[in-house]
Amino acid sequence: MRKLKHLIVILLVFGILTASIPGYAYADCDHSSLGKRYCEAAHPHAYYRTCQLCGQKIYDGTYGTKNHGDGSWGSGTCPQCGTHSYVGRTCTNVGTCACGATVPALGHSLYGNTWTEAEHPHYYYRNCSRCGGHVYTGGHGERPHGDGTGATCKDCGEHSYYTITDEIGTSGCDCGVSIINFNLVNDNCRLYFTCNSVFNGLAYNTVPIWNGYKPDIIQYSPSQSVTTVHVCDVYDECEGEGVVSYYARTTPSGLIQMNRYFCDGREEVYNFKTMIHEFGHALGLGHCPSGGDVMSTGNVAVSTLSQFDMDSYDAAYELYSVY
């Protein structure tokens, strides 16, 4: 019995000693069950595997390299090793690494001919083989004045006029303006007029329409000696083969003739548009194909200058010193 008691005491002491020494049971682990191979996040990024039996990291003596970055968790980057990973670098933008380092923009790689932009003011440019963008080389060209299609431009060059077949000899440009081959403006850019017509009031009311765009050009003068335009009436039934009927007409000799055969009894708004229209001819403007302009040929009640009317007036004004 005494021997049995001694044996129990010895076993209890051994159990206490075993429990009080951490890792005692694993002191002789052979690490025979290792997990996947990992690379430590901290520099120098040692490779290791974790023992599935004892939980220890088992290093294999090799090291990895990570992309250069800010080293933030989960980024897979390191601020101490690897090459910079630049993002956003283009021909004109610098590249930036996650660590904050930058690299200059690539710069354009030009190729091919020098071209002229279609849009005014037609800057010269070459193309970049990297980004495909226009790289301006300085300076700009000019194009013939036209409607902006093809090789023409509304804003530069001289008007390219062509003849429009009508009774007053209108010449038009592709940009939409039209002029005639005469005007009744004197050398001082003044159009003086007198009136002897039942439509005198309409003539006086026409003045602010045109002078509102170019001040003081049209002026009333009671003196025949300085008059360049005389407003008068005719009574013309316009009968006969080849005769063109008209509400009014303006002659190169300086007459604005209102045809009472057609204008008497006609609504005043239409006669007013006719009077404005004829003063437009006296200023050198031609006809337009649109029905919404003062210089249109339609029987419409228009008393406000359109953009076409103003552009044509500008074109005619440029020629006042020529005729």
C-alpha cells in the first residue's frame, strides 16, 4: 500500500511540472505539417510557412520583392524596395507612385504633316502618335470666306461671290451674304434721300431700322443738291411679254419707285417691309432665299434685321469705297 502511495505522488508531481512548462509538448516538433508559403509584409519580406502542429513561422531563408508604394495594409507595396509603380502618366500628365514619388510626363511624339484646323482661327498643328491629340506648332492659316464647310470659313478671308440670276444682279457668297453691283451711298458713307410719295411716312420710319445697326448712314435731306436717293411713286400694271411685276424697285440712278398699282390697298405692314427692303438695295444689299429676312423677296411682314441682313450689310459696307 505504501509503495502505491509513493507512485501516485510521483505521477502527480510529473503532471504538475509538465503543465507548468509552455510548449513543452512541442519542444521536439518536427514541423512536418507546413501551410502555404507567404512573404512577410515588413521589409525585407522573408518567405515563411506556418507549422500546422505548433503554429510557428518556419523561414526558408529567401526573400521577396514588392512594388514600391506606401506600404499600406493590403496594398502589396513597400516603401523600401522594388521599382516605383507609376499611375496616370501620359503625354501631358506626370506619373504618380502610391508612395508619392512622381515622374515627368512622357511628352508628345509628333509625326506626319502640319495641318490647319477647320475651326477659326485655323491654328497649325501636328498629330501625336501616343495620344492622337493635336499639338499646336504656332501660327495659323486663312481660308476663303464661305459657309464653313469644306475648306471655307465664315470668319476669315474674303467673300467668294458668285452670281445669282435675278432682276437686280445679286452676287452671293457661300456664307449666306449677298450684295449687288451698285449702291447709292456717297463718298462720305452717307445716303441722303428725299421723298415725294404717298408712302413718305414709311420711308421716314425705315431710317431707324437700318441706322440702328450702322448709325447715321441714312439721312433725310430736303436739298436736292446732296440727294443720292429719291423716293417716288409709279403706276405700272407690268403688262406685256417678259415684263416682271414688282411692288417696288430701286434703280442705279437713285430712284426708289413704289408701284401703286400693287401697293394701294395693300396692308401697311407689307408695304413697310417693301420700303425697308428697297432701302437695303440702295445700301448695296442683294436678295436672300430665306423668307424671314428683310431682304427676302417674299410677301412677308418683316421689319427687323436678321443676322443675314446684318452680315450682308457688313459685306456691302466693305465695298463703299470701291464703287
